[in-house]
Amino acid sequence: MAGWPPLSQARVSSRAWWAAGLLIVVLSLGLRVAYVEATPRAQPIHDAFDYDGHARSIAATGAFSPTLAHRRPSAFRPPGYPYLLGAVYRLTDVREAAVERRFHVGQLLGAVIGALTVGMIGLLAAQLWGGLVAVVAAALAAVYVPLVTVGTAVMSEGLSTLVSLAALAAALQHRRSGHRWRWALLAGLLAGLAVLTRPNAAVLLLPLGLAVWTGRPRLSRSALGPPAALVAVAVLAVAPWTIRNAVVLDTFVPVTTQLGSAMAGTYNDDSRRDGDNPWSWRSIDHVAAYEDLAARVSKIPEAELERRVRERAIDYIRDRPVSVAEVGFWNTIRMFELAGLQRARETSATISIPGGPAIAGVFCFWLFALLAVAGAFTARARAAPLLVWLVPVLFAASVVFLTLETPRYRTAVEPFVVLLAALAVTAAIERRRQRGRHLGDAEPAGERARTPAPARR
């Protein structure tokens, strides 16, 4: 857009920078595999149980499991991650293996996704600020504990984050490439895949559209073409699943039936009165206002149940509009890990993260967050297109007003915390180099001053 500074013109293709980045990606994969092997063998619980069940069915039949979700047609789980996991189950022939072995395969898949995410963070840094920041960002991402622990859980957040970062990288490349249409179309396709993995990734369409809206005049057909094409491709990527839902559920469900559950589990009096964690989400079978529906949950079609609980939650918000601000406040507190270490242990345990790594992740997040604050005040951060920083803001907003458990629901924001931290570290490295050069320049002059002048004849 007008007034935005150009992306970094540094030689991103430098062999030295690429070699260093590739080495970091390989080492990050080794670190994640080591973490998987060092932690106790776990079994899928909660969301991971569903992902495992659907993946087994997909490996066998190509379709979601008919036995999960109260033995009725379901669109509760978005398809992106279950289908990838199902493909891996089929390739590794573990569909009928013991559950511990399947879970182990899922964790190793997460390790690969996590290593690719490290590389994608480095690529974004290279596009924006050049090779040095890219290597620093990749190195920090490789050891950032929350990305390690969530990334190796059998959960969808890691895949969604990777695809979202790839979509942003494609949109940024549109701004510097002579083949702009292909990058806009690729960004749209990746955005659609991200939505099929985590529906809140739909917030990406705004910054991605801004990124490819570079033509002049702004309202001309040629200028509006790339953003319109990006959105159209994203919609087309989601459309087959929407059509499947219309056939299977006999109603319009764009991606998932999760929204009603998320709203109803948060916006209720039981959640509001929770003395330990105000406005924290709970399943509707633990909410007094939904006892009538919870008792008949297996007899109500999934889409119909979602509609009913969503409407009740909206009625609750209408009666208590301030609840939206209150939910946003308390979930923001939780996002910054300020609800206590016990809360961090409990929410991490829901995705099979042991207590020790969970607490290590909290302290690591605090350290990186402090570095990120410092990085936000650097010249490089100010020079980056604003749309880059709009991405984590929108991702955070997409969860803090609904439900938030750390570290998993913060995963889409974590890469930008790492990028800002990398800017702070890079600035410190450059200041130290500059001081070293100044000292080096000053020393010979000092030596000359102490050298006696030659005697006159």
C-alpha cells in the first residue's frame, strides 16, 4: 500500500544464510524428536482422541469416523489435520497398531511440522529484514519451548500455524515478485487450507488481501483483482468440505460446528462465577443453563445442537453486554500466563504436555515476551508493513473473546513473539559489533600517540 516501506532488499538467496538456516531447521527437528523420545508415552485425550479416531477412519475408508460424536454425522472437527494424520497413519501402517504407537507417530509428525515452522519463521524474517535476522529468528524459534511442546502434541494448532505463515510469506512475496498473480493465488490457497485446519484462520484474509492490494489506482480493476482472486481461491479451497457438510448434515455448515460450543461454554453464569478462573470455558454438560440439552445431546443433530447453544449464548450476551469485555480481559490475562502456574499445568495437561515442560514453557514465554517488547521499538519493527503485525493481533482477538487455554490457543501468535524477540537480539548483536569496530579504530590512534617522535638530526 502507499507509504509502506519496501521489503528488505538484502540478498536473501545468499548461500551462507541459506546453509545456516537449513542447519538450524535440521537441529530443530532433532530437538523436537529428542523431546518426544524423552517424555513419557501418552495416549490421546480430549481433542487428540477425536483426531486419532478420525485419522484411523480416514486411513481405512477416506472419511470421518461414524462412531465418534455420539455416533452421528459430524463436522465438529475441521478436516485439515485429521486428513493429514490419517494419511500418515496409512503410510506408516499404524492404523491397527497400539494406541501408544499411533500417538507416537502423531508426535513425530508434529516434530516435522514444528521444524518446518522454524524454517518458515526464518523465511519471513529474511523477506522482511534480511539474512542476519532470519538466522537469529530461526535459532530462537528452534529453542522456543511453547513451539516445541505444542508442536509435538497431536493437535491441529501446529499445522494451522505453519500453513498460515506460508500464506503470509506468499503474500509478501507478491510485493517483490514479477509474477504477482501466482503468489496471490498461492496465498489464497494456503489461507483456505489454514481455515480447513483452524477456522479462526479466516482472519488472515484481511491482512493477506491488504498485502496483495498494491496496484494503482487503488479502486481500479487491475488493483482489486489480486485481493479478490485471493479471497475467491480461499473460498474455493473450503467449498468441497462445505458441500460435504451440506450433504452429510443436511444444512449449511461452512467448516465446523464448534462456534456454538465455544460461546456457550464461556458465556454463562457458571463461568462468570468461577472464583479461580473467571469466565473460563467449560463443557456444556458442566453448565446448569444447558442441562436440558446436555441430557439429550446424543439425540439432537449436531448442527441443530450448535444452533441452539449459540442462540442461547447470544441471548446471554444481549442481557449482559459487558460480559464480552470481561471475557476479553480475563482471557488476555491467561494468554500472558498471569493466571498462575497451576492453571498453566492444568491447561497444558489437556494436550498431554507434562508439568515440567509446561512450566518451562511459561518462563520461556515471559523471557521472549520481554525481548519482544524491546524488539517492537526497533527501527526494523517500525519499517515492516503494518499488515504483518495485524496478523497476530487478529489471531489473538479471534480467541480471547471466546475461549483460551495456553499454550495451545496462543500458538498462532507465537511466531510473531519470536520475530520481535529476534529483532531485539539482532539489535544487541549489531550494537556490540559497532562498539568493537569503534574500539578497533581507536586503538591504533592511541598507540601512535604513545610512540615517541623520531629525533631530529
